[in-house]
Amino acid sequence: MEFIDFLLHFLKDPLSVINELIEQYNTLIYFILFLVVFVETGFVIMPLLPGDSMLFAIGVIAATTGKLSIAILIPLLIFAALLGDNLNYFVGHKFGELIKEKKKILFLKKEYITKTEAFFEKNGGKAVILARFVPIIRTIAPFVAGAGSMKYKTYILNCILGACIWVTSITFLGYFLGQIEIVKNNFEKVVLGIVLLSILPIFVKLFQTKFNKK
């Protein structure tokens, strides 16, 4: 329950949570941030960590307080994302056939892998890049890419590009917007807007699927 409370607080107000962690752990905050990105992208059972809002928040903190260094954060978190993605890919590659045989393991069904394989075949490597910007999907996509038929060479090239764009764009967005007074005064609303925008594609796709079935 304590972990759930912490996670909900982190999702709601990442700025204050990260500032509290900086006060408590000082430079170890870099390891903590590395761990959050690595776990979110590397463990298919942990899709609810606040990746987008956290990146935006650390950009704001770096710009307004100087407690965090962009020069350290950008390469560190890109590496964390790549490490997590590769772990997830190879775990998926290891257990993909088992899921297809058993039809379902945990919340992963054979039909999910089949549909995602078709999506990857249709959209190619750009699907890996686009998935990076959608919560939950960015955690599941590397696993399914490994479990499916996507070759590692294709995956890793787009994985690197996606990780660089994701970390850099959202962190710098927070860095530059965080210096604007209206953003600083309405940070929770801005974070909520980022979360809603990032999950919007999921609801659009669900609506399209339901409409097409009808």
C-alpha cells in the first residue's frame, strides 16, 4: 500500500516528489531516475511508472533550481531506456513461443502478439519509435517485438532513435517551458495535460476498433 501511495503521488505531482528525493538522497537521485526509466521500459509487468511526466519534471527542475544537470540526465536516461528496452525484447524473444502455445500468460495473450506483429509489419520500424511516446504501450511493445517476428537489427536501430527522441524532446520541453511563469504556477495541470495527450492514442484506437467491429 505504501508503494501504491507513493506511485499515485509520483503520478500526480512528480515535481514535488523528485525535489523531496533530491533533498533526501542528493546525487543518488540520478541513480533513482535511471532506475525508474529502466524498470518502466524493461519490465513488462511495470507499465504504470510516470515516464513522460517525470522527464518533463526533471527538465523543469534543471531549469529553475539547477539541482539537476541536463548534461548528465540526457545521456544517462537514454542509456536507461535502451537497457530496459533490450532486456524486454530478449525476454519477449525467450517467452514468445510459450505464450503462443499456452494462449495466455498473465495479461499477455496470443492474440495480442499476433495483432502487434501485424501492426509492426504494416508500419515497420517507425512503430517502435511511436510506441515510445505512449504510456503502457512503450512497456509492452519491446516485449511483443521480441516475441514476434521483428528482427533485432530493425528493432535496435529504431529503438536507439526512439529513446534519443523521447528523452531529449520531453526533458527539453520541461527545461524551456519550466521557465515560463504560467507553467510554474500551474504545473499539476500541465502534467495532467501531458498524461492525457500521451494516452489519447490508446483511446482513439480502442474507439476505432469498437466502431469497426460494429
